Amino acid sequence: MADPSTYRPRPGEIPTQAGVYRFRDPRGRVIYVGKAKNLRARLSNYFQNVAGLHPRTAQMVTTAASVEWTVVATEVESLALEYSWIKEYDPRFNVKYRDDKSYPYLAVTMGEDVPRVQVMRGAKRKGTRYFGPYSHAWAIRETVDLLLRVFPIRSCSKGVYRRAEQSGRPCLLGYIDKCSAPCVGQIDLDAHRDLAEDFCAFMAGETGAAVKRLEREMKAASAELDFERAARLRDDLAALRRVVEKNAVVLPDGTNADVFAMAADDLEASVQVFHVRGGRIRGQRGWVTERVEDISDAELVERLLEQVYGDAADDAEVVDGNETVVPREIIVPVLPENLPQVQAWLRGIRGAAVNVHVAHRGDKRALAETVHQNAVQALALHKTRRAGDLTARSAALAELTEHLGLPESPLRIECYDISHTSGTEQVGSMVVFEDGIPRKSEYRHFVVRGPDGTGARDDTEAMNEVLTRRFRRHLAEAEGAAGEAVDAAEDGEAVTDATGVPAAVQERRRFAYPPQLVVVDGGAPQVAAAHQALMDLGVTDVSVVGLAKRLEEVWLPGEDYPAVLPRTSDGLFLLQRLRDEAHRFAITHHRKRRAKGMTRSALDSVPGLGPSRQRALLKEFGSVRALRGASPDEIARVSGIGPKLAATIADALQKSP
């Protein structure tokens, strides 16, 4: 680990112009690329006290061994140079958006002598026009099957095409009129290319011209009494309309836009984009990226636009026109910090103006909300799949054992959190993960009482109380369960669980099974309180750590500095899930108690007045306000209310606010 001061440039050496900088590790590999309006001001931020840096930034500057920079003329040039260097060097500390799957495209190989339509994945090829991406390959095949009635272009492989040429007989598609069979000369190559051009124009959104042409031809055939041809054209027209209807109209006709949305937490971000062409959704893509940089949502969006349209620009010659590469309108969740420069860079790719903005109302806002819901679901699915992966869970437990110095793998982990509102309605939560997955039947709530029964003074006292109560119960139940097991064996009980302990005894020993690791939501003070609670009870075989939410730091008892787990660590991901689940469980219970307290009636404080009598009074008078204005004699007329109780009720209501 290098000391940043050893390679810090002198302030006078760093220019104040715009430029791009690179951090390199001791082996010369580029580990981070960034850009700046003012290189001197930006780079000086990296060489302040390491303790004041964000953990991810601190890890980067201590991993690096040198820094270099390149001055450019404009900020737009710095944007383009930063993108090209990120693509060239693939630096480990830069955010990189990677597709969460390989998306299929509908491709037409216009670079071949006889163009072919097919489904393609992976890297784009020169001379091929692409449409999409689509969510599923079957969606492309359904579309192609319908369109081949109207645009019967070749869809066979090279081998099938050569065999047909040699034999002089077309394949099955040629016999059923879903291929014009250029292989056997039923159509010349120029006419077949014109068919392919029409197919591409239809897929690019020019649907109206094809539909109107078929309508004219159908009417002309009908007028000439060629009803057989008119019927075929009618069926072709129906097929085209089905293709058009398959793509839902979401924006006014003619709108070309890409709609981005993002859902993120401290460690990862999920991005979704809907490609709208001609007012219809033509494709969808999604990414999940790790937040390896300490950057804002605005910077994440800027990096996203750089990567998406930078990659598209590299393939501009093989994609269906610049309107497909960069549309005239890009809707984002947050505006990039350098919006004018980003728009200028996109204008250079598209060759025309590009409007990057946030949708605030109307149909575009509604579509942006839909895309956001897709991003939220994609992030949740990603986390669920990662949590459910047995290999990842095993790696997480192994990493926690190694990084926290645990004596054994923490097969049972308990996490604790405190929730309250300004010190009132204090509750604690305990959630349990066994083998890296939640054990919800073992979750517990604690109502924090405090030393005098009115609640704890602060979170540390509340945490100490919760841990004390939980492990005091553990010690008592473990001792009692052992004695009961012996007694049961002597009595000849045969009903036992897998551990050999009678089932009735096992049911009673809810807290007798201790965890190997206790995680508390908080930093050094909360960890110290939890550790002290265990020491006071003589529990020495349970490790304690704390997870501070702001910087995802892991605190151990007695340590002056936190441990920072690798941000790609499955162990950190497991700790984060534990902390978030404990917080959710605590705040849910706290809200229930708070809601119950807020709905308490003034009648609750009247001694001797139970729920049934309260209901009778409210049924008779309608409200507490009306009851407060009644005399003791009027109250005593209610069934079940005697004169003495009526006087008590009237007196209590007069005193209550």
C-alpha cells in the first residue's frame, strides 16, 4: 500500500487547464481515469489526508504509485478522451456498466451480396444493420415470421443457400412463399436487395409507406377482378398490422427517445433504458454496476451516457443510422453535471442537436416511472440471485472468517438494530441468518425499558440492554434445556429432534442456540456497548462487529480504526443484507407501536373502563368530545356504567386535555 505523498506532484507542476488524468499502480497498469475542468484543483483533492477521503477513493490513491495527465483544448475533448481511455485500459476503479445479459438483435446482413435476416447476439459486425435490442429471441422470430410474408428475403444459412444453388431447388421457405428464392434465380439479386432495403425501412419505423402501398395494390387487384391476388395482399396487410400492433404506442407518433432510469444503493446501481422509435418501444436494455467510485447519481448518469453512446458511436457504421445510435431526445433520471459538454459530445456523434433532460410531467414522465420500476425490480432480482447462490454464500462466510479474524465460520449470525422517535417508543430488533440465508422464525422484537422503566438514554444504552436480555436468556435456557434433556431421557421419552434433544424441550429453548457472530447497526460506540454486555455476562465465544451505514465500515471492539472490506466482497454484501433486514424489522415494529400510541383514546386512562364499556359510551355519545360535555347522570344511563364509574369518567375527561 503506497503513501500518496510519495508520488504527489508539486502544485506548480499541475496545469489549471481542462484535461484527463490517469492513476497507475506500481506495475504501470492504469487503475483510474478521470477528467477535470481544472486539473490542479481536481488532483489536489486526491492528495489530502487519506483519513478524510471516502474509503473507495482512499483505496484507489493508496493502490496507485503515480499520476499523469493530458491537457486538452475543450471540455468536450476531455469527455471523448476519458471515454476512449476507459475503454482502452479498463481501469479497475472506474464504474463500468455491463449488460446483465446478452441481448438479441434483429440483424440484416446488408454487406453480403444476398442480404440475410437473422437473430444475432454479441459484437456487432461491419456492414450489418441492427434493430433492437429485444428482451427475448422468440419475439424477434415472431416478428420476422410475419414480415417474411410481405418482404420474402433470405433467412437461411450459407450452407443451406449453397446446397439450394447446387441442386436448383429452393428450401421449404421458398415453396411456401416466405423466401423469394434468389438461390435458384426466382428473383434477381438487385430486386432482392430492394426487398431487404424495404424490410429495413419498415423496421426503422417507416411503417406507413409499406401499409399504404399494400392497400393501393390490394384495391387495384380487386378493381381488376384479380381476387386471388387481392386476398393474398389482404393477408399480407393483416400481417404488417399485427407487427405494428405488437409494439405499444407510448409517446406521440414520430417521437424518437431513449428513456433511462436508475435504482441504486451504496454498493450497486441498476440501470434500465427503453428505446422508443416512432413513438413505440423498439427495445430494452439493462445493466447492474458496482459503485467502485465515490461519485454522485449525476456523475453515474454521465458515465452511463459516455459508455452507451460511445460504444454505439464505435459501431455507427453498422447500426441503423445515427437516429438509432443517438436519438434526438434522451430522458434521464438526473441531469449530468457537465450537461452542455455532454450534449455537445452527443451532437458530434449524431450530427444534429440532442436534448438531454428530465421528464417532469405527461406521458414521458409516466414512461420514465415505468422504466424506473423495471430498474428497481432488476436490482432486487440481482440481489436475490446473488443471495440465493450457494457458492456466493459460502464465499461470503469464508471472507468474513478471514477479514474479521473469526475462530470459526459464522454459520449463525445475529444482527441487532434500535429504532425510536426522539427517544420514545424505543424498540430493538434481532434478525438471524443461518448459512447465509434469513431464518425468519428466529426473528425477535425487544421493547427497550431502560434502567428506570421509561426507556434508555441513548442508542448505546438501548443496545446494551437488548444484548444483555438476549444472552441472559440464552444462558438460562441453555442451562435449563440441558437439565430437562437429562430428565426426559431418564423418563424414557423417545420423541427427539436431529440433535437428540426431546422436541418439547427444543421448542422451549428458543434462545439457547448462540450465534458465532453478532452484528450491530452502528459504529464504535454501539460495538463497545454490545461487547460490554457480553463481557458482563461472561460470554466470550461470540464475536461482535458493527457496520456503519455511511461508509460501510466494519468496526471491531477495541480498534481505533475500522476495517474496510473489499467493495466487491460477498462478505460485505452479506453484512449489508443483515443490517438492512434488522433495520427494516425494527422500524416496522416501531411504526406499529407508534401508530398504536397515537390512536389511544382519552378513555384509556380511566381506571375500570375496559374496551367493551368504551365502545358502549362511544356508541351512545358518538365521540369523546360529546362525552366530555355530558353530566355524570347522563353517563350513568349507559348500560354497564354505574354512578361511581360515571363520576370517575366525568372527572377524568375534565382533567384530560
